Amino acid sequence: MAWEEKNNTLYQSFTFRDFSEAFAFMTRIAMLAEKQDHHPAWKNTWNIVEIWLNTHSAGDIITDKDRKLAADIDKLLLK
């Protein structure tokens, strides 16, 4: 599944086998986000992680910062 442009955000939902896998994924994203100083809006319900990316300092629109973080999040799935 690819990132979807939705309400001035990049959105994607990820489904894992269980809560532990979902939470581990979120932990890896947290490390990326902290390094990039760009933090997602997200929601976790058991094995599902939903993420919304936009740049608040640019007026809550999608910017290159969002596209880079989205690409880096996708790379986490390949590891």
C-alpha cells in the first residue's frame, strides 16, 4: 500500500501480526522522527498503526520533510 494524500496529509495504515510488532514499528519510527525533528500524528489500535504526516510550520501542508519521512518509514518495512 502506498501513502495517500488525504486532507493535506500523507496517510497510510499498516497492519501487523500483533500488538508487539506494531509497537516495535512505532518505536523505530519514533527514532527516525526524532533524528529528523519531524514527528507524525499517529494512532495505534492493537495490530494497526495509522500515520498522518504534514508540516505544521509550513501551514499544515505536505512538504518534502513529509515525503522524506514517509520514504524512510517505508524502508523500515524492508529491514
